Amino acid sequence: MMNIIITGCSTGIGRDTALYLKERFVKVYPTARNKKDVDKLKSLGFEHAMQLDVTNSAQIKEVITRVLSIDSKIDVWFNNAGYGQAGALEDIKTQVLKEQFEINVFGLHECTRQIIPIMRKQGYGKIIQHSSVLGIVSLFGRGAYNASKYAIEGLTDTLRLELKDTNIYPVLLNTGPITSNFRKTAMKKLEENIEFENSIFKEKYIENVKGNHKKVPFNKEADAVASIVHHILLSEKPKPRYYITTATYLLGYLKRVLSTSLLDKILLKLG
């Protein structure tokens, strides 16, 4: 039976992917940062759900060691944990930007760095990196998140070159809008970390918070991601990247064919 470790399974894409794969007889080791979320995962039938804060190097090692003690292998590692910090760059304090990178980039990197020697030793493996359409194009007021996803693109593109002569496959997922708590969390982070009253963008921030529940164009359910992850598990040689949702295909295409100034005009309307 193939197995997979998934980070960030408290809600949304991580949890739904874990459930999707479990129904298809994949042995899933879902992880979450908080114990209460781990308990919820166990109540859903994941007896091997584990606590993992991706910024905690020792916890990463503990998860790897425990899985190897049970299965003696790790077929796939899915770096899914992350969040979006909203706010104009001039309003984002450097410490807030560091916190965004701490989870989205440095946590992902530490997980990747620790799993590679295991996969080298066993002679194979797949590392799925959850990027975004915002790792391809940028949106107004999403600078911290954009930057973190661009960083993941650079890390993974380089890793692919470094692992070229192995049977270890780094894979990027460029997801567009997916039903989850992502936007809700982003708006919460906006209110927590941005000083609305002192910002030139005050009205836009208020509008964003009020419009948090608006329908997002091209939105898909989480199983759109889960089905791709399942496909990667079953693929002997998965593709280097997978676009998920129409928004990603469309904006990825426009990035290739339009001038920067023209693309900016379109992106400003979307922001």
C-alpha cells in the first residue's frame, strides 16, 4: 500500500485530500499544528494522525521517524501547510513578512530537506509542493503571500535540477481558487496585522473584509486538488507542475503572451 504524509490537514485542502486518498486505499499520515485538530483527524478514522508544526525541526524528525517505524518507507510527502497574509506591502511590517515566510517557505524547506535523505536511501519518492496561481502572477494586496509562493517556485525548480539523476520527483501544484478557509484566514490576518486607520488603503481593506463571503470566479472544490495528488501518487513519472482551476490556466497563459504593462492592467482589475 502506498503511503503519504500531508502537512496542514486541520481544514480545507489538506483534510479533504487526506479523506479523498483514504477512500482510495492510500495509507495517509495527516498532520496538523494543533492537538485539537489532530484529535479531529483521529475521529475521522486517521489513527496515525500526528501533531506537526512545520517550523519545528524536531517535530518534523519525529513524524518521519514514526512513519518509518510503522511502514519502513515514505512514498510521498505533500507540503501543504501555509496561509495567506493579506495587505499592501507598505503596510506589512518586516516581522509579519518573516512570519509568512516562516511557515510557507522555511517550514516547507525544512520538511523537504529532511525527507530527501530518506528518499535517497530508499531510492525513490515524490515531494509535492503546494504553490499557487500567485506563484505565477501577483495580485494587489497579496504581496507577502505572492513572495512566499514565488520563493517556493524557485526552490522547487532548483530542486528538480539537483534531483535529476534520481527517482525522486519534486512536483509543484499551482492551485487557483479552491473552497477552503484560506480567504477567511487571510482576512483574519489582515485585521490582526494591518493598521487600517493609518493606511492609505483603509477603504479597500474594509471592502475586502466585508466582501469576504462573495463568490469567487472559477472556484472549485477541494477534490480538484485531491484528485491531482492521487494522480501523482499513481504516476511512475509525474509532471513537474500541475495547474489546478481555470483561473490558473488562464492567468498562466496571459503571463506568457502579454506584455508586463498589459498584464498589470488585468491583474489590477482582479485585485
